[in-house]
Amino acid sequence: MAEWSSEMRAAQNPKLTYKKVVGEDDPCVTEMKEQLESLNSITINFGEQGIMIVNIILAFVMFGVALGIKLSTFKDVFQKPKSLTDVPLHYCPGCPHGIIHRLVAEAIDDLGIEGKTIGVAPVGCAVMAYDYFACDMIEAAHGRAPATATGIKRARPENIVFTYQGDGDLASIGMAETVHAAARNENITVIFVNNAIYGMTGGQMAPTSLPGQVTQTSPYGRDVNHCGWPIKVCEMLSTLEGPEYIARVAVNNVKNVKNARKA
């Protein structure tokens, strides 16, 4: 038998060599030498290019290892809240509903109440909020979310119950339910998203539309002499004895988003 080994010669034209142990006349050695010469000829023909390619591959490998070590030291500082699902949002581009959904989900995560939270979504732009929040969700009739939430909270007082409503739902068809739930001091949280317009049905004037605001039903701007003044929901509810906490926030810039999260 012959003992075979592999070595690199001067980093160029690598050749396979063997260490002689028995006589060269041995048929086994002769056959192995022929195979060796064949391999050497291939290596010589492609030696320089091959070594260049190997060096390039090694450089990429070392860079990848270094990058992997560097990335492993990074810390995640921004990630999706666990209380939000992976379902893509259906809202219009630029709509703040996505930001507000995230803030609600972050609050649920921070408080650790996902397992006992029940949300109520009525008719409006957020009618499909049950697809986006990972907690239990119930669909209510148009404007009736506070009434539905009241029944849930009284039947299951151990749960955290919130409603997610737009201005057309809360301040128009659902105004009575909103006011009376607040007057009774029901132990629920109402999240009121006011974009001052009926967004889902095409952009008609809402009870909260601003004076002079142009909408589909007020093409020349809201005329307070004809349509009345917008309803200031927070100020109105603050005159009642029942509500424990009322806050108005905005999500139109980073500073306001941070303030909204605190609220």
C-alpha cells in the first residue's frame, strides 16, 4: 500500500503528492500515480484562476462571519406588538388608523392583558378591527358599541373591555349610547378616532367636521349658519360627573404619537 497526502506548494499550482512506502513497481502504486498525474494536470491548468476564486470565496466567508458576529450584538428596539396580527391593514394610504391600532396593541402588551381583553368594533372604517387585534373582538351594530361593551363588562367584570369607534359612529348615530354610558360611569374604555369626516362612505360631512371644511356633502365648506357648529365630544363629556378620564390626543407627528401612547 502507499500512504497518500495532500499539500499546497507555494500557494500556486497546488499538486497532489504521495509518500512512497513500497516499491514503484507495485501495480497499485502505478495506478494511483496515473490518477495523480491526471489530477495534477487539471490543477495546473486551472491553478491560478482557481486560487483566485478560492481567495474571493474565503474573503466573502470571512466577511459573512464578521457581519454575523456584528449583527448578533444588535438589539431589537422596534418590533410588531404581540397583540397585533399579521393581517395587512385595509385602510387608505395616510390614514392614522394603523398608528392607533399599534398604540392600542402596545398598551395591551405593556399591561399584559391580552388574554382578558375584549374589544368591540362597530360599523365604520374600523369595522374589520377584529382581523387586526389578537384579543377577543365582538362586532356591534352601528353606534351601539358602548351599549354592547356595557353588557360585556357587567356580565364579565373581570375582563378589560374597550370600544374602537369613529366620529360618524360615536358622535352621530351612537351619540346617545356614548353620553349615557359616560353618565353611568361604565367601567369601559372608549377609543374615539375623530377624522372629522364620514370616511367609509365616501367623505361626507360628519358632526365633527370643522367650520368651512369641504366634504362631499359640503362642497363649499361647512356653513355653521346652516349645518351648525361641530360637536366637541371631549368637552361635552367632561361636563358629566361620571367619566373618570378624558383626553384628546393626535397622531400627526412623532411628538404627538408619543404623547398619545402615554395617554
